[in-house]
Amino acid sequence: MLLTLRNNKSQKFGNFVITRLEHGNIEVNGYLPYHKYNTISSIPKEHIHEELDKMKETFNQIISKSEKVKKIIMECGINYFLVYDYGNGGVAACSEENGVYKEYL
């Protein structure tokens, strides 16, 4: 993961895809659990923000295990995207960029 954070590349890391963007921020894509939401219309709007919070919590638990990784990420801004994966691609359900929450569904 350290190479990804330093070299502006994307890497799958557990249930996340992490990308270092050109302007320096880190983009973290997490995915809605397919077993819970098997169609995009089955996602209750009131659960989207809750799922994003769970994703952020899980990601923060992972990065807290490495001081090096945590330091690099905390020096960058983090953009979180919660994605509905429909098999052949994905659709952003919501995001949090620079602390601003947005819903797309």
C-alpha cells in the first residue's frame, strides 16, 4: 500500500480500492455489501450515509495498524466513495470529499 500512496496508482486493499490522486488526496472506494442490496433500487436512502460511516470506520481501523501508512494518509486529504457494484461496473452511491457529504442515488 505504501507504494500506491507514493506513486499515484490504484490498488485493491481488502474490500477497498485506494488511489493516490494527482493533486495529492487519497481516494478510497468501498463497496456496498451485495448480499445485503442485490439491486440498486433495494438500497434504502436512509442507509447510504450509515454504510459510508461503516466503510470509513473499517478503513480507519485498517490504517491504524501501521504508523507509516497512517502518517502518509493523514498528511493527505481523504475522499471516500461508497460504490454499488452491479457486477460489470459500479455506481457511486455517495461520497465524502473534503468533509462534504453527497448522495448520488
